Amino acid sequence: MALKKWTGGSARCFFVFTSSGEGPWFDSTSSSCAYAAYHGYFLSGTTPVVSANVPYGDLNNCQVGGTLSPNSDPVADAAATSASHEFT
């Protein structure tokens, strides 16, 4: 964050998207996960830094079977659906 001069705050959220075969950012012992997305925060001094982890769109865990893919890319659609839930 310092390199890019980014700052935290409750009105900002940093999204981390992982690719196929990468594990969750908080668990380096796993290359897969059984959740669609995760969010949380930590304090940098007194400033909250809000983040979300959106793993590669696992169709078995992140999408209801038979869901249509409006972009003809089911994996990307699963990740986009998961990310949209982290905004609220």
C-alpha cells in the first residue's frame, strides 16, 4: 500500500483475486478453498483497511449448478458474482 501511496479507510476496499491453483491469501498451506469469497479488515494504526479475497471461480463451491453464463465464461462469472456480494 505504501509503494502505491494507497490509504485505508472505511470507504475503501482492496480486492485480491487469485488464479487457478492459488490458495486463499490468509492460508498458504492450501491451494483450494471451499468458499466463494471472504472479507475482513485490520487496523493500520487507527485506520481500518478493508479487504476481500475472491478465489478463482470454483464452479463446485461458488455457483449453483446449471447457472447460465451471460459472458460465456462460467469461471469469470462465478468470480464476478462472488465479488459483487463483497460490496454490500
